[in-house]
Amino acid sequence: MVSTLLSITFACGLFIAAAHVVNTRFTAPVYDAIANLLAFGCATAASALLHHWVPAALSAFAFLCWVALAVRTATRRAGRTAA
């Protein structure tokens, strides 16, 4: 039951993160990117330690999506200050 609930939770988070990545105009606020990286990194570690591999994989993929969003945010912020 715990694994199912975690899978649903992390699948929803993954859907949101992937939707933000697909929306190329979206730039995450810095605090949002940092908070989500921390949350999904901890979720990945906790799920892996509990041997809940599906939730761990879902949260790891969401973490990677937020890495992409953090890079996009940093790139756009750097371009905005340079102009």
C-alpha cells in the first residue's frame, strides 16, 4: 500500500515537472527549483532505502526534470542580466 501511494504521489510530481519541461516558455523561480530538487532528491533516497523501486524511479525522473528546469532558469537569468 505504501509503495502504491508513493508511486501515485511521485507520478503526479513527475507529470507536473515534465509538463514544465515541455512548456519551453516556463522558467521556474529559483526558490521553486531548489525546493523541488531537494524534495525529489530526498524522495528518491527514501524510496530507494525502503526498496520501493517504482516510486524511486519516478521521483528520480522528476528530479532530472527539475535539473533541466534549473539549468533553463539559470541560463535565462544569466541572459537577462547580461543584456
